[in-house]
Amino acid sequence: MTYSDQVIQYVRRSYLEPASKSGTTLVRVRAGDVHKALHWNNRVPSVCQTLASKRFLEENNLELIERQGPPSGLSTTTVYTYRFNRAGDSPKKKTNLLLSLQGVGKDVFARLGGGEKFLREERERWSDTTAPLPRRKP
């Protein structure tokens, strides 16, 4: 069992399960408390990295709300505050705004005769230096 596995197992058993049973939506975990409970020496960075990891958050259906501590984030005084995602929610996904626009111009290009035709005409207009052509209305 890796160090990360041990941290995840301990935090799940000691913090997350009791909070879930009591209906609490927020959980605070102090890295130093986890480190001490596991009886480790000089493993604080491993604890902190695990508590902030994507794996930990996804496996436990959590969202990291806040991390308080020094800028390095690798200290026994670092406190992590998590929120349980609602029962029906999957782990929160970051929406890529550019990908959300995929397909938005499909109808416009269809009215113009297709994307290839539109691009060809635009290139012709760009390279024609004799007289500017009026823009075609969609």
C-alpha cells in the first residue's frame, strides 16, 4: 500500500465517513493531524499532496473549497476544507468554454453553402486587391 493509499484510507475512515453519516456537507482536515495519526516522520509533503490530489477528490466525491496555510501548501498547519458533492452529482467537471462552442456555427455555414465554400470565397476576397467585394449577407 502506497503512502497516498494510506492517507486516503485514513481520511476516509476518520473524517469522511463520520461526516457523511451525520449529514455534514463540509469537512476540514489538518495535514499535521493526519501525519501524526499515521505515526510518520518527514512525510508531510506526501500527506499534503494526497489531500489536494485529483484522485482523492474524485474517489471521495469531494470538492476542495479552501486550502489554508503557507504558500508552499506543504506544512503540518495546512488545513483543507472539502464539500461533499450532492448525491446526484458526479465529481465536478471543469467546463472548457472553447469546447462548449463546438458546433455553434453549423447552421450558419450550412446557409452559406458549407464551410469549405465559405472559406474559399473569403480567401478569394482577401487575395483580390483590385476592388473590395461587398460582404454577402447570410
